[in-house]
Amino acid sequence: MIEAFKRLKWYEFTLWITSVILITAVFIIFKNREILTLIASLVGVTALIFVAKGDVLGQILTVVFAIIYGVVSYKFRYYGEIITYLGMTGPIALMSVITWLRNPFKKGEVKVRHMTGKLWLLTGGLTVIVTVIFYFILRALDTPNIVPSTISIATSFVASFLTMLRSSYYGIGYAANDIVLIVLWVLATREDFNYMPMVICFTLFLINDTYGFFNWQRIKNSQEKKREM
């Protein structure tokens, strides 16, 4: 982990430390007693900066984040988030750890994969199947805010699956998921203000995932040039 932090560029470290400070400040300012929301947010934003670099440490931290976030979601009865992160995002992140370790480009950087038409069809088909199945599960559980919860499942699956495939487009999927989650936690905050840090958390996640998309495009172009040499 120490070596991974040393590989961060100055602006990546700045983005990470700024996110950490803002999340912690919001937690203190709003006198939030839900310590797990703070821990989940800090682990999540740390995971994102390493995923954005193509570093496998990001996937390992994503597994940890999924577990903690699942517990936080359970307290608000967001069953969609529980199922999504404990039953889908976490396991896929674990599989991503394996695929990333098997496909390194260099130390601390995974080999970016080119997406073919067949892979896009596979991604789309699986997304539809997973979303439909989970919708009926959520409806049976009487999940609050079922529409955004269902959309969250779709965007989360796309993002997780593209990450496992080592696609540079994973960032778009996660950015879309962040927007949905911001809406979900804004609705939660209207009932319990203690969840405001989660709104701030996913706003910062959105910024980090946007950076991740552009950085992976840069990494992809750099890797292709090196292969041609």
C-alpha cells in the first residue's frame, strides 16, 4: 500500500487528500454519529483513486467498501444497495482482483482491454437480465425509492462488469451510478440528516470517477503506443 501511494502523481494525491478532508469535515460539521458512513466514504474514495490508476489495490479496497457500504445501506432499508454491493459489486471486484493480477502492463498498472462489439453485446444483455431479476426482488422486499434503486443496480453492474473486463469506459458507468446514488441519499437525508455525508461522498466519487475515465483513456493510448514501438 505504501508503494501504491508513492506511485500517485501530485495531482492524484491532491485529489485524494482533498476528498478525504472534505468527507471528514462534513462528518464533523453535521455531527454525524454514524461512524460507518465515514469509514465507508473514506475507504471508497481511496479505492477510486487507485482504480483510476489501474492499480489492483483499488479493487481490493472496493471489496472492503462494498461490505461496509452494505451495512450502512441496511440501516436505511436500501435493500437494492445491499444486494447490489454485497451480491454483485463486491464479488465482481473480487474477480477483478484476479483478472487484473493476471493482466499487468507494468507494476501498479493493469493492461487496458479493447472493447469489441461482442463484449458490448454481452455487457448489454447481462445488464438487462440482472436488472429485471433484481427489480422483482426489490419489489418483493418493498424497497423504498424502487425506481432509482433499480437504476442503480443497472449502472452499478455495467460499471463493475466493465471494470472486470479492464475497459476504459468503466468510469462512465460508475459516474452514472454516482448520480443515481446522490439522488438516493438525498432522499434518505430528507428523512435523516445524518446521511448527508453520503451525499457528499458520492459527489466526490463522481469527480473521482470522471477523472478515472479520462485517465484510463490516457493510459490506453500510452499502452497502445508502447506496443507499436
